[in-house]
Amino acid sequence: IRYDKTPAVAMFTRRAYFAHVLVLFLNSPLIFATLEGNCCSRAEGACRSACEQLSPSNFAADTQARLQRVADLENVCNPQLFHFWRCINGTLEEINKSPHWHGRPCCTFAQSERCKEACLSANSRSDLVSNCRYSDELALFTCVDRQKLGAECCSNARSLECEGACRAVFRSQLTPSHQVRMAVTEACSQNSPKVTHCLKNIIRVAPVANPHKYLHCCEKSTDSQCRESCRKSLRIKSTDHEIIDSLQEGGCGPPLLHLSSLPLWQCFMQKTEDKESNVDRTGLDAAKLHCCYRAVSPQCRRLCLETFSTEWTKSWENFDKECLSHTSEESLFYCLEEVEEPCELGCDGLSYCTNFNNRPTQLFRSCSNVADEAARYDVALWQQQGTLVLPGLQLPVKNISSCSPQAWKAVACTIQIKPCQRHSHINTICREDCFELLNRCLDWDRMPKGHSAAAVCNKLSSNSAGPCVSLQPFLEPSNALYPYRLDQLTTPCRGDPCPFGQVCSVNRNCRLGLHCPAYTCTPGCKLGEVSQYIVPEGSYVRIPAPSGQKGYLKICRCMSDGSIGKCQPMPYFPLEACWLGVKQIDHGAWFYMECNVCSCYAGEITCTKKQCDIPALGGHDFTYTSLPCNCARHYVPVCGRNGNTYPNSCLAKCAGLTDADFEFGQCESLNACDSKTCPEGETCVRARQVCLSLLHKPCKQYQCVNKREACSSLPKEHVCDTDGQEHHNICFLARYGKTLAYHGPCLHGCSNSGPVCGVDANTYVTECAAQAQYVAIDYRGPCTSVGLATTHRCARVVCPPLPIPDCVGITPPGACCPVCAGALRILYSQKQVDRALYALKEGAAMGSLTVSAVIRALDRLIQVAECSARGHLTIELDLMVLVIPVTPRPSALQLEACVREAEKLASLIHRGSPRILSELSLSALTEATVVHSEVTSAASLLVFPSCAAMLVAVLCAGKFLT
């Protein structure tokens, strides 16, 4: 066909030419190197653009696009472009020499240009080998093999309808849809049975029984997008091919098993083991199972238990729609959020929600660049659509670019960044803000009848009397709020920098000037196949039984291979109410009895044991000592069988010990190895601990170390010797003949000279030895007095000066000197500890139920590196926990951060967070009360006149709250 005729004749021949071109496109390889390089350069403007669109890689597989581009070329190119059309003719003559090859539609999958060109000119699969490396072109070769199968199957068709239906199966690399499968059945089953037989394995889909059992395979992928797609697919897809297709679309690649680099697919194709799976042991998310008992309605409790035990794929949609979208289930919703996104201090580095920056001592759930961009997108969407889409409701709004734009920006940022209310950790916007904003900016002309701002806000915001997050602080920049240097506070574990499956721990022993990592990553275990909550290796966890009955729990251990194992059932206990005389007290409630704080947990009432000052009828009672049981103020210390030191025998008996349960002297001064004998070949080493229960029989204060054992094969549990040398474990220390200074790594920033008196009434040889036991220092020198709750606590004790005068802090019960710190008093359930002891059979597990184990676990929940937890068992039978600055001269900002961290811990315990209930060491904690207030350098406590006793926790804890 030549274009050297007159325009009229050329128009006719041009039509015929394009008809021929269409045939060539359908039946020829697309060799367009000449076309793109030479032919297109001979045209200009729209014709040249249309010509350049004829890319071989883009049109090899898409017939409709091919036809459309050719039609575009016909419409825009002038038939007078003789040189252009001669070039097109020559190119297409070359194209026509190559026979049709079934693999050509796959050329779009080629990764390298060299391979793509080879594919476009290939006549068979073997032509690809020299230019396409198999390991690099997996998708291409998988497609070619599939197209070959398609060509073979469809060649058996005896009708055009059957052939068309057959070829439709292979137009996509994914599983054919239901409509495509039905079309094959209808068109081929009667006249072309060979086609249906050939396609049998391709179009057949099978339902997958219990897809959640494959959730562990998702973690085999190193790609976060693939992992998330995998979890989603197993939740919403029901057939094997649908799951495989969804995984490929989600970035997991083709299902090729022979490559060691694709462990995800290998995991899916392995035979399911008969032994009990992690799902059977933990459910899908054991941490979230604890939340299910927060549900208000029985239906939501049932759906929650089904969703996070084994029925995620069946129950999630109903659970999300019927429970998590209703404000009545607010407690359940925030409990679940606590697992995924706990409230943590500080927010900075945002480019859109800039008013949320520079707030180092405020709590946020999701201060990240991802949330920042999501807020930017939300505002843009609201501006474009003029509508806010909310669960079950669409709100038409006016132009938010002119109607309170900063307020709407604050709304979007609050929804995404999720600032938390200080004490309750709620992040619901206050109803007053909602009401004011909707009244001003809602387009009531487009709003359905019967709605009002108050009615809408009732659905969106919590009770006006309850805690909430106000928009007002976020309507302006926060730079002026914190004039201090923000680098005084660091949160190295923010954003979870560790690899998936590992736990990030702040390295508080890394001080300024030392070359050391700010955090450490240790292996851990997920609490379920879909759980994002990971506990450290070796720790013990409590897991609710999936049966749904309250009080059924088991204790399991995080194993070295990342699995949960060694599970032991706990004795059943119903979460029933308590009775105080004729008054019923709900499970989980707390209350006062005179001056003592009490809590009800599973029918057990636990109270502090303060001696309340009740004035006598005739005036002041001069026999009142302020100590429990009104014991005398003598300091003649005794060591209890539980490893705790009591200032005198009266206080020990008041705590429930008998004469046979204690001996005279401080526990720290007694060496258990003097009276214990280890087997031959083993060495006795002190191992001081304070047990939470008198049922610890005995509460061992030593351990026997076999020096002939292979020390390198034992777990790393660092110890420090008296020469300041650190050893990987106690075995190495014993082998080298060193003397133990304390358990744990050798500490920096503390003194190694002179005795100090701890707030637990023990004299420690050095400050570092006390710090290794997580005990705060009362004063320097040996312990000589017991502190009284009077104006003159310890007249003969010289207290160290406070680093910040008139700071927020406390004088711990029984201690003499005040300390600048965040402080909380914690009640724990004695029966819960005893039940756990009954379930545990091995001696090593008993170490999870000690005071140091509790404080260590709380310390892991503190994210600010400049703060650390200290604690002890008090003479009033509760736990005193201090969150203190780790530097000797802290700034006001650092102290404020420690106060906020203490309040955060108190809130987690008070609300029964899954992060508390899941870990065995913390699971017995039932109530926490914030008790810090303003203290001076004198050994006395300044009591706010407007606050009564322990109500400081609610009314007076917020010295820094603006």
C-alpha cells in the first residue's frame, strides 16, 4: 500500500491500509524500534505524539488499547506525510515476517530492556534464554508458561464462543472471576469438553478451611506491604486462588516454591503440622482478648472473643461495624487501641500538623509522618468533596477553606495524630469543640432533616462530663510552651526501630559522652499470629482461654524460637464483686476505708495498711506513731522470709509474718550462702530478691552455679563484679573466681564508694548496688532511722539537697528524705500471685513474681531515656514506685517528663491495660494512685490544703498542667 496517489484515492487506500494494520497488530510481534526511532521522527505535533504512544511493551497484551492507539494514529496523521507512511509500511512488512507467538502478551512483565526486546522478537520460550535471566524475570516466565497452557487448552475449542471464553481466562495473570468461569462452562461444556477438562485446574477454586492457621506465614516476608496484604487477604478472602491473587497484587510476588528467597510461599505450601499451633495456644491476639471483657453488650463481648481467638475472618466485619463504631463501646475501643498504639510522650517532626510539634511532655498515640500525611489528605478531601464521611453518617460542610480552616485542620490532625487525655488516655474530641464547629460550618441546607449539632456530637464525642481532648491548645504553635532545650529528652524506641519480632529497650546505662547504643533489640514473641504486641524472650505471659468465660487463664513462656510455649492453666477464679458488710463493690473498683486506699479484684479486697490518725474524744492521741499497727518508732531491722527488710519486728508481724518468719538484721547484710550448701562442684552466689507472696517457700536468696558447665551456652544475664568488670552471666564470674557486686550490667553515673541507705530500709555497699536492685537512695551512710509521717521525720538524718528546690516529688513511707520524682502507690492482689505460684512448677518462673521483676517490667514501659523506675515493698503493704531522672542534676523539663511517665503508668494500671494484664509480673497489680506533690529540702511533706489525703492522684497531680 503506497501513499503516492492523489488525496482522494489516498483516502480510500488509507482506510484499507488501517484495516490491514489492525490484523498485523493482532497477529504479529511488535518490533517498534524502527517505528519509534525513525518513523515517528518524520511526523510532527499530534501525529508524532500518537506514533510515540505505540510502545511495544504497552500494547502487546492489551488488545483494546492497541486498537484505540491505531485509530488515534489514523485520525491525527495527515495522509500527505509520504515519508512517514513509507516508513510505517516498511516496518510493518518486517513485523509481518514473524509468526504469532502465545507468549508475546507477557512481554510487559520483562524487567530489563534487553529482555523486553528479546521477548518482542521471540518466536518461542527458548528464544528468551540468552537474554532473560530466569531468577530476575520470574513474572515473565510464569506468564509465558501460563499462556502456553492457554494456547494448548483453547486450541481444542470447536466454536468461536468457546474459544473467546477460553482466551478470556488467560487475559489476566490472576484467577478468573466467577463470571469468566461461568462463561467457559456455558460456552464449552457441551461442544468442547476437552477445553473444560484442560481448564479444570485453572478455573477451579476451593474454600480454605481456617485461613487464620496460615497467619504465621505472613511474617516470613521481609516486605511490610506484603505482610499487611497477607494478613488482610487471610481475613477477607475465602478461596485458595483468591488468597494467592491478593498476595501477588499486594507485592508478595509469584508463588514459586523452589527459590529459597521466597519463604512465604514455601510456608503456605507446607503441610500443616498436627501439633498444637500458636493460634490454638494464644488465639489470634491474646493481648486483645483481655479487652473483650470491657464490652458493654454481651453481643460485642462474644464478637470480640470470636474475632481475636480463632474466627477473625468470620467475625471481624460484624465486630467492627456493630461494636467499634459506637460510643457506648468506648472502653473496648480504647483498650484495643492500647495494644496497637499506646499513648507515649512527645511529638515532633511533623510538616503539616505543625501545631502538634514541640510537645515533649504530652501524650500521643500516633505521632508519625504517616499520620501527618493522612491528616493533610483528610483536609484536602473535605475541601474537595464538601462532605465529612463518618461511621453511619455523612456531614455536608461549608467551604472549610474559609469557615474555621485552622479548627478543621486541628480536627484532622487530632483524628490522625491522636493526642491522649493525660489521666484516662482517651483521645475523643471534646463535645464543646464539636458543637461549636458544627454549628458554625455544617451546611444545614444539605443536611437531612431531624439532625442537630447536639445530636451529631452525641454520636461523635464522649459524655461532656467525661475526659476528652480539647482542640484549643492545637490551634496555635506550641513553641512557647516549652522554652527548654528539647534535646534534653530522648525517646530512642519511638517508631519501633528494631526488626519485626524483636523488642526495643531503652539503654538507660548509656550516658552522655559514652559510645554506646541508645537502645537494644532483643528477641521476643508475638502474643498471637496477628498481634503487634511483642514480649521479651524468657518472659511469662497470661493468656485468656478462648472459651470466653471470665477467669479462665493460662500462664505461658516466650521461648527462644519466638513461639509461646510451656503453658500451664491457672486455677479458675470468677471476676465477681466484693462485699463489704451489706455493700456490694464491683470487680475492678477502688475506694477508701478511712485513710487507706482499697481495691476489689475477683472478690478480694486489698487495702493499704496505714495507721489513720483518728483524734480521741479528749483531743490529740499522744500514743499515735503514724506507723502501721501503731508500731513503735524503734529502728531494729529484721529480715522477713519474703526477703523484705522491716524496720522492726512489730512492723513485720503487722505485715503478716510470724516469729518464725523473720530474723534480726537487714536482708541486704545477711549472706544466704553462709547457711546454705550447694552440691559438689557448684559455687553459692548471693541472689537477693523480695518475693510478693509468703507462699514463696522458700524465697531463695542464693543460687548454685556449676563452674564446669559450658558458660557460653547459658543465657546472657549480665553481672558486675567488685572490680567493675562485666560478665555475660554468673557462670563466667564464678569460673574466673570474681566476687559479685550486683546482678545486671556494670552501671555508669552512680557512685561505687561508701554505703548508702535505700528507701527500703536496707544499707547498700554502694549507690550502684542499690540502683541495680531498682531501689532509690534515701540518704548517704548506713540506715539508722524509720521515717514518720510527722513534721520532724528523722531529726538526726542529713538529707541530700534536692536538685530542684520546691520540686514535685514525695517522701516515701518509712523513709526520711524527700525525692524529686513522679510517684505512685500500687496495690496488688495477693491471691492472684498465689494462683500464679500454684500454676508454675519450675523454680526459674518464680522470679517473675518478685518486686524487682515488677519494677523492671514497669521500667520497660517508660519510653523517655532520661527517666527510670525505682520501687520497693512498703511497710504499708503496697508498692511504692518512683520515676526519677537518671542524671544527678536534671532539668525542670526532664523532671516534668518523669512525672508524666509516672502518671502514664498509673493510668495503665488503673484502667487494666492489656500491657499490664498480659505480662505475668504486672498482672497482679490492681490499682495505682498518683501521690507526688510539692516537696522542699526539709524532711517533711507539704500537703496541699485543698486536697484530702490520696485525692492528690486526681486533683493535685498536675503541677505542670496548663
